[in-house]
Amino acid sequence: MGLFDRLRGNDTPRVAFIGIDGLPHRLVADNPDTFPTLSAIADEGDGGPIDSAVPPESSACWPVLMSGVNPGETGVYGFQDREIGSYDTYVPMGRDVQATRVWDRATDAGLDATVMNVPVTFPPQRTVQRMVSGYLSPDVDKAAHPEELRKYLTESDYRLSVNAKLGHREDKSEFIEQARETLDARAEALTRYVEMDDWDLFVGVFSTPDRINHFLWGDYEDGGPYREDMLAFYAALDEHIDAIRTALPNDVRLVVGSTHGFTRLRYDVYCNEWLEREGWLSYEDVDDHGSLSDIAGDARAYSLVPGRFYLNVEGREPDGVVPESEYEAVREELRADLEAWEGPNGNPVAKRVVERETVFRGDHDAIAPDLVVIPHEGFDLKAGFRSHDAVFDPDGPRSGMHTFEDAALFVDHPDAKVEDADLLDVAPTLLRLLDVDYGRTDLDGASLI
């Protein structure tokens, strides 16, 4: 038990969760010398690969990870969602998350929570002890609560995110330098508030690994010029996690987890361009800044990132053309086309085509896609709301893409069993460690303790 706990006479279980956006378990397993801290946690407790969420996009994954329920309950399916009964789209923010997250259950149970940099949390909740929202927040000044936290962050070198446009350059030196500065400043802030020791639940997220992987994964896998820079970045991340772990009082359990895996990107794939060529939609009257409302009017189907496919159904969409009575037949036709879809190398694009009712259940499934494609390695599924010269683009700026498989989880507890697990199991594991009760049907996942 920590000294502060003894002084306040509180023996309530305490938990720290360190989230990493986009750390694949394979990277840790293949490079143990780069990750001695994560390897030590796995040895002393347990660690391993877990499945992500459908779709494996960060904006959808973080609400799932922090709530333990699927997007049908969180109401967030990606960086861009569509309005019910409309073709208008919006970028989901914190108030769009409809599910109860771990820190809400903790505070409802009378516990204190510090929450730093979790994506899809802007604006910061005033009901939480302290919170700084993660990426998609406009700036640090508006993202932090209370005043002491806001003041510290605005006066320090803290950044919400690295400038991804720097990663588009052929010379990645400035991008790598800024990524490291962002990582170091984030670690300094997390360590500072870990050491305050006035919380029962601490949640802190490193989001820069996702950016590093998007632009340097090709160098890592292909032995490119920035391979060692990428591994040096991850060695620094592991050292920062070690510093946080060292700063934790003895009575705190540590969990480290990521949202999705990563693999080599070979082609950016424009799904709406493919739908047009296959006769599912038309790009007529669309300008260079096309939007969903431009293409959906006479379409039988349309797509949103990543790999979400919607039928244009009568009565559900404003200009729906697929009769409700033909929904199943038309969806099966689209599924067959997707399963037969081949890339330039002759390999199938889709590893799996998942029906909405298989993975989305809840009060907020009205905007769920009808089908989701989990692609094979190398095919990164984009939407594209304007005509493209080709469906497959091998020359995009990114060399790494998200995967459904191979997210990572490490639990510093002797009874932890990280096997046959997925993102839904993280929240119930944290609640079990906190000894916070929840109803048997409240969550879709199960504790790994």
C-alpha cells in the first residue's frame, strides 16, 4: 500500500491503464530487446495478442476499449459517421459516445479518476477529477480540466498529436523528430500526474505510435532507411512505460493495451470508385470535393472508411432505391461481389465480409453499416467521394495500415490470462481490478482476471 493510501485510510484497489494507439503485439514479440518493460510485465503477469474491434479504426476502437461494449452501443463506427435518415456526415466527438466508460463507472462508485489523452473524449468531462482530451480536440487550452491541469499543459511542451503531414515528405527526419518530442512531452505529463498519487484509476494514452507506424512501417518491414529510427522510438516508449511503472505505488495494478495491430500497406483502395465501376453507384455531378450526399442519390450502395458498406434502402435513406423487401437479396449480391473482388496482384481484397447483425447490437445501431470488409494484408480501404483514375493506388504516402488481429495487451497480475481475448475484454478487466461492480449484461466482454 502506498504512503498516500495509508494517510487517507483507503485500501480501495487502484489501477493504472496505459493505452497505446496502434501497437501490434508482433512488434513486441519480434523485438524483445526493444521492449524489456512490456516483456517483463508479460513474464510477471501475462501478455499477448488480442483482436481489435470491427471496424479496426481508432475512433471506433477507443470507445469500445474504454466501455466494453460494441459500436452498436457506443454509437461510434469511425472517424466519420452519418446522420440517421440523412446523407450528412459528422466527426464523432466525446458527446457522441453513448456508452458508459470505465472512468464513469469508477466515479459513480465514489472513486477518483485521472484521464489523459483518450481519443474521442472532447470536450473534457467536468465530472472526472482531471481530464485532457485526446486527438480531435482543437487545442490543449480547450481540452484540459481543471485549471491546474490546463495551466501546466499549456505552459509545457505538451502536444495533443504529431503533425501527420510531416510524414508525407520523402525526408522523414522532421516528422520523426516531432514524433519523439511529442512522445517525450506526453510521458513527462503522464509521469507527473501518476506521481500525484491522488487517484484510484489512472488512464493515459500514447497516440503517436499510430502515426509512426503509418509512415515508417514499410521501412521496418522492408529494411528501409528509417527502420532503426522506428525501433529507437519504440525503445523510448518502453523506457517511458518503465518510468511510469516505477513511479506507481506498490498497491497499483498496471495494464498496458493497444487498439489494433499494424501491417504493411501496399495499396490505398477507393471503395466508392470500385462500387461505381461495378454498377452500384454513380459519380454524376460530383465535383472535386464530393461528399456522401453527392453520390448516394441514385446509388444502390456506398462506402465509408474503413471498409463500411451501406445499402441505399427505401425508407431508411432519404433517396433510397433498394426496396426493403429486397434488402437481404441485394445485400447478398453485394457480399458476393465483395468476396470476389481481386487486387492488381490477383489476391482477394476481402479476408472476411461481416454482416451488421453479427458485430453490432444495441440501442445505437441505426447507423451501423450493412456489411464491413476486413481486408487482407496490404489493402487499406478508403471511401473516396469523388472519381479516381484507379481503384488501387500503390503510391500513397503511408506504408502501414491497421489490422483487426494483433492488438496487444499486458496485465501486471499473476491471475491474468490473455488468450482468446479482444478489445471488449479490457474494460471488464479494469473494473474487476478496481472491484467495481456491473451487471452481467452491461458489457459485451469478460474479465481476463
